[in-house]
Amino acid sequence: MKIMEEFIFHQNFNYKHFTSTILSGNLKDKITRDNFLISQGLRPSDLVLANQVHSANIKIVGNIDSGNFIDNCDGLITNDKSIMLGVFTADCMPLLITNGTIKAAIHAGWKGIYLGIVENTIEVFKNKFSVHVKDIEVYIGPHIRSCCYEVGKNFEDLFNLKLQDNKLDLSRIVFNKLKNLGVVNIFDVNKCTFCQGSYFFSYRQNKTSERMLSLIV
């Protein structure tokens, strides 16, 4: 993992990707986002985004979707090399997933994880694109981690686990799900959006409407 001035990425995830930091500004804002992408040598018109409704819905997209937001989903997947995929986060977990040919960008909050967005994504890789699970690599980006994510006892029943000090470990839940699905290559940047507020936006910390962007090219 390497921290840059304006974005963070994992050195062992072998595909062009990043999660922006607070220094990049609010990338939910189109003008800020476009200027940032151009500064990185990327074309804003090639980016496809999800409208993010805290679901487990995955949409397959292509060149026809370039520059657009896709309705009613929290995951995007494509085999089109001409487009980039992105999701916004400010405590939820961004997942970037690829086998080198097929790529996906996933917005994974606790609701989506509970509803099965991780399983649904791997299922699309396997059944729609005939990808072998052992060839899949996953990037787990910055999100609120167990050091800071206090939840109610009802989450024990939701996720069939025992909480430690009422703290929920989303990364451990997702890691275990991926391992159970046969995914071997999982790369976690191990950064908490809540307690590392000088780098990341955090909705839980201050109800911000600002967002980071995680992108896979």
C-alpha cells in the first residue's frame, strides 16, 4: 500500500486503480471530479458510475454507458476496456475486482454486504463471464473499520457473529466471504476513514455529503 498526495492505492493490486483522498476534494461534484481525472490523464467521458442505493444489485455496463450514472445498483461490471468504473464512499467499503479482463467497482456498506453484494459480484464473474475464481483479485479500499465502527447488538444476528466491544469489522466479514467463495488474492489498504480524517471523508464522523472516488481503469 502506498499513500500519495491525492490518492491511495495498493501496490500489489496489479491493475490501474485508486481511491481519492480528502486532498482531491469532493469527487461527487462533477466539476471537481472532471478536473481531477484530467489531472491524472484520464477522460471523464470514459467513467461509468452507480447511483448507489445500498442494494446488492450489480449491473453489466459497456461503452454505451460511458459518462453516465447507472440506476438502482451498487455494483458495476464490464469487459469493455474503453471505460472506467467508479464508486463513491465516505465510510462504506469500496471494492475493486478484476481478473485482468473483466473489472468491477462495488459500493459495499453493511446493508449491501448483508444482502449479498459480494456473492452476487463473484457470481456474475463466474456465470456471465466464465471467470475462474482463482484468477480474481480484489482491492479493499479505505472504509470505517472495527476500531471505530460501533453498532447495535442486532448486528450479531444479521452477520452471525459475536461483536467485540460492539464494534463491527466489515473488512473481516468481506474477507471471509471472498475466501469462502474461493478468492485467493485479496489486497486491503487497511485504512480507516473515521479515525484517519485528515485523509478521508467520513459520514459517521460529521454527516458530510462529500465523497471519495474509487476507480478502476
